[in-house]
Amino acid sequence: MNTDAPVIEIKNLVRRYGKHDAVDGLSLNVRPGKCYGFFGRNGAGKTTTIKCLLNLLRPDTGTVRVFGLDPRTNEVAIKSRIAYVPDMVAFYPWMSVRDTLEYLASFRQNWNQDIEKDLLTRFQLDATKKTTSLSKGQRTQLALIGAICPEPELLVLDEPTSGLDPIVRREFIETVIGAYQSGDPTRRTVFVSTHLIAEFEGLIDEFTIIDQGRELLTMDADAARDRFKKIRARFAQEPKTNLTGALRVKRNGRELEVLANGNSEQLLAELKTQQPEELKVEALSLEEIFVASDILKKAHA
Amino acid sequence: MIFQIDFKSGTPVYLQLVEQIRHAAASGGLRTGEPLPSIRPLAEELRVNRNTIAKAYAELESQGVIETLPGKGCFLKAVGTPLTKTARNDLLVQEVDRAVVAAHHLQITDDELLALVKKRLETFERKNNAAHD
């Protein structure tokens, strides 16, 4: 088997709801062993895309492949190798935590009992408790246990930590890193859609920013932090603000804040001709890059 | 040892780890034969990808800073590098150049830079002696 073959391959995906194009020609590839971030504003088409991966929705045009297979015709083969945690999780109200896990395990060929035991202890979840009496955080924890115990090759997370308290969010991410990623690294791929970008920052290898159903930016995370820079400069006099190719220039009195898109060296040289008293450069975080991508979009338009 | 990751430094996370371990090794924060944290707990603690830690350790191993003992983990190696003297010099020249460029932009004179280098060498030596007392 080709180990570099993409785990997820999306080509020119289009999915409409009536006349509204939810996803409008999206393409992306997720390589095995990577943690792939999928960022976008509300209504950008993230969940629609994810639903097409899981055959919960069918594409209008374009192709979607998971492990090289078409979700429409190989739904079971694909689902046996993946796990999915949505933002709203629902369980059967008459079941206890234990019943729920047994029920979930009954669909799986593989179920790691040790991980189950570890995580129940770690989350301090009482297995005899009815699912109706669980808090939102505990419900997500239960869903995460259900997703990790089968040791899937692909973990799909759709806004998994929104609405949770900071401690639960932190534990969630630690669990994905620890319990999930502890297996064979080439068979542990994560595809995560989230607005809490800062929390997942260290996990993300590569990401796509989607806007109005289209790809706005796809990059390696380190390369992105190298390309997008924030330059802060202070001058003796009010500085000129017309800098060539700056993504954005903000001025406040004698201070400038300049966003660079791969041209920080040239912008620095230009700023230096104005004799700055102080000059500082820092990388943008992925969250700041996401916010800045809105400027990119307007520049394209 | 305690690591500090800064996503805004512009240096890839794995290189930040490499630099911090090399710094600890040079200043006595990590001694020969001492184990490095294992990958999984460190990844969880820093909330970074396990691949990132593995990449940092692989880089340190290729630089001859650490060694992996199967089933036991990674350890700081005794000083001794597989690189030739010329290769080592070339690597250091790059680092020195960076400091020289930074000094120029910060308007530090050559004499001040040299004095500072001397002072830092003394600081590291003091730290190292303290660590071995």
C-alpha cells in the first residue's frame, strides 16, 4: 500500500442547499499521520464538507475520497476506519455510560479496553450514570472515548470543544495527543474543524481556510507562521504609511503596525529608510492568520 | 526540564525545542546521561503534535546531542560530535553571523559585541560549574 496516498482527497466539491452554494468547488488533501485544521467562519461550508466525507450528504458535483474510497459506495468500509465527534452529541437517554460504550463497541471490530478504562478514570466519568444526567462537557468526553477506543485511522472532529469549559477543552486536546496519537503514527490522522484555533495551534500540521465554500488559503502551519509577520515600528516623526505590498498598515501617532505576507524583509528595509527608533517583528499565530485571511479575501475581490 | 513554546517567535516549534535542549545541555540544565522527557507526556503537556517532539529528538540525534536507547528513551550524550571540525566551524559561523547582523541593527559596536560574547561565555561557565558542584 502506498503510505503517502492521501487519507482524505476532495476535488472540486460542490454541494448546494436549494440555490445556495454551501460548498463551491473545494479541493484539499490530507496526508496520513497529519493533523489537519479546517478553519472558516460560521456558514463557510465546514460542516457540509465533513458531512460529505461521512456520506451524511452527497456531493452535487466533484469527488470525495476517504482512504481512496468513495463514501457513497463504500460507506461501511470507510466508517469502520474512522471516528467522528460532532459539536452536539446525542446519546440514547435510557442508556448508562457503560451501556453507551458497549453499544458503540458493538459496531466496531476493535475496541481498546485499556484506553476505555484509562479515559473513564481520567475524566472521572461514572459508568453507571445515565447519559441524560451528564453535563455537556461529560457528554463530549463520552463521545471522545467512543471515538478513540476503536483506534480509528482517521479522527474527524467538528467544533469538538465549542461551549466547553477551559479545563474540559484542555483535557480533550491532551487526550487527542496522548491516547489517540499513541498508536502507529502513520495510521493516526486528525481532521479538525474549529473556531478555537489557538488551542489547537500546536497540533495543527497543515490547514485550509474555507470561505463561502471556497478555499482561501492552504498552508503548512510552520510555513504560514514564517510567511505572515507582524512588524511594529516606532519613529521620531509621524511615519509615511504607503508601504509597497503590505497586507495592512495601522498607524497610531508615531507607531506603525504592518502585516507582511511573505515580504517582511522588503517591508523591514523600507521601514528602515525612515529611521525607526524601534523595530520588532513577530510571527502571526494561526488565529491571527485566520483573521488576516479576511483581508486577503478582500484583496482578491 | 521545562520548555517554553512561543508560536509567535517565527521559529518552527520543533526547532525551539532543539534550541532549548541544546541550551540546557550547554548550561548544565541537562547533564550527560540524563533522560529527556518521553514523547507522549511532553506532547500532552505542551499540547503540541507528537510528530513535532519526535522531529525535535530526531534532529538532536542527528546532531549528536542525544542518543536513543531502545526501550529506555532519549539521553543526553557525552560531548562528542560526529561532525568534522570544518563542518562544526561552518555551523557556528552561521550563528555568529546572525549575532553580527543583529548587533548591526541594534547599533552595538564591534567592541561591545566582543565584550558581550566574553561575558556570556563566563555566564555559561559559571552556570555549568554550579550545576556540577
